[in-house]
Amino acid sequence: MTGMHLWIFGSACASERPATEALWRADVSGESATICCTRSDIPHAHEPRSLVTFSFTLQGWREKYSSQRQYDTMTSDPEFPDDFRADLANLFLWRRDVRRFKPTPLPEGALERLLDISSIAPSVGLSQPWRFVMVESAECRAAVRTCFERCNAEALASFGGERAALYARLKLAGLNEAPCQFAVFADRGTEQGHGLGRLTMPATIEYSAVMAIHTFWLAARAEGIGMGWVSILDPADMATILDVPPEWTLIGYFCVGYPNENHSVPELEREGWEVRRASIVITR
Ligand SMILES: Cc1cc2nc3c(=O)[nH]c(=O)nc-3n(C[C@H](O)[C@H](O)[C@H](O)COP(=O)(O)O)c2cc1C
């Protein structure tokens, strides 16, 4: 294959036919190929605005591609034994919103693995509208912290009496400690999925992004990695800080790393802010 292109949709999907929805186009020469990331909405790129080039061998791609395809081949009525179900229930129980992190960085490849797993989350019309923006620069992290501090002060001012005193004691973000931080946006402008399912319910684009986040959250916990959701932020300020397209809506900001402690009870419950109850269910 020389002088051809591969149109790449994600780590598990490529086509030799041109596609406007493709995230990358790889120029193929012999058995190797080079990807030029020129689009601004590349979910996995660490610097979404920059031009990134990297090369890979077609053999390496095929190996990765075929391992990803295991997701597809597991359709022959997989069995999940009782032990697995018990472990899964434990995973749900011990998934926590983490705000206290060790400084230890994530091991090599862990983030990429979790992002890959997130990419198989359900999405409206298979639109996969989640956009991960990795926040690595000191300037961006400082700006996010400033935004959080202002919004948190406004939130504190909205409470009075004992509730305000309790709120002031809560730790509501791990922005100073978390080694890995990213924002997730939902791309309302995406053409992927051709609008299926969202004509009457456009917010399904945001719901889909939440599904990817939850998938990431559980998969991370399965590796002993904790994640904390930060929503005490101003979406307009965040869009400016992170320089993202106007059609992207902020879903949240996420702090990821190894937790200082593990608990089966939410921190807000342990601090006396709220208690977890049974779900509300009604019947018509
Ligand atoms: C949409 C959403 C936004 C959240 N925003 C924050 C936040 O800004 N700060 C925070 O400390 N926790 C935040 N959380 C975490 C919740 O406080 C936490 O999920 C809840 O207290 C239950 O605890 P658990 O996740 O450990 O079970 C958020 C969670 C969700 C789902």
C-alpha cells in the first residue's frame, strides 16, 4: 500500500475510503503510515489545537486493531460467573468520587487504556460526542484552580448558618494534587450518528458524554485508580481557558490518580452533608 490513505475513526476503526467524520488521516507508504492530526476536535490528542504527526507500521496497526476487535468477537453469549458478579458489585460499591490523591503518576499506558475503554460507551446514534481535553500545562491548571476557587466561594455564599460552616469544611476537588486532569466536553456539532435519536432530545449528546465518563470511572476503579468530578466551575470560563470550539458543552472537569484512602461510603456522607438513599421509583 503506497500513496494511499487510511481514514481513522478511533483506535478500533479505520477505513480506506474517505470519510468526513474521521478523526485522523494517515498517509500510507509501503508498510508504514503517518498520521497528521489537523482537526481541533481530536479526543485523544493531548494538545487538541496543535498539528501532531506520528508514524506507525501497518502490521502494528493490524495487531492493535485485531486486539480491539475482541470487543466484537465476544458476542457468543459471554458468561459472567457468580464470582465475577460479586466482584462487579464490589466495584460499584467501592467506586468513589475521589478528592484526595497520592502524587504518584499513572503508569505508562493506563490513561490510553481507560480512554480506549471509554470509547465503547453507549452514545445516541453511535455519535460518540465526548471530547477529552487533557489539561497538562501549569498555566491551564492554575486558571482552572482560580475558576474553581471563585465558583466555590460563590457556592459557599449561597448557604447560611451551620450548612455554610459544613460546606466550608468540605474538600470538593483534588485540583492541587491529582497527577492527571482533564475536562470532558460534549460536541453538539458532531455529524457522527447522523442526528439519530437526538432530534427531539438534543441533550442526549450530553447524556452520551456522561456515559463515557462513567465507563472511564468504573474501569479506572478496577485498576485501583480514583477519579473525582468537579462541576464547581464556570462553563464559559472553562471554554476560554481550554480554547475549545463554541459548540462543545462542558460536562465536567476530572481529577484522576491513586486515592489516598479507599472507602465504601461517599465522602459527603462521611462528612454529614447528605446520606445515600434508595432510588425513587413510581409506577403508573
Ligand atoms: C454530575 C456530577 C457533578 C459532581 N460535581 C462534584 C464537585 O464539583 N465536587 C465534588 O466534590 N464532587 C462532585 N461530584 C461527586 C459527588 O459529590 C459524588 O458522586 C456523591 O457525593 C456520591 O459519592 P460517590 O461518588 O463517592 O458515591 C459530582 C458528581 C456528579 C455525578
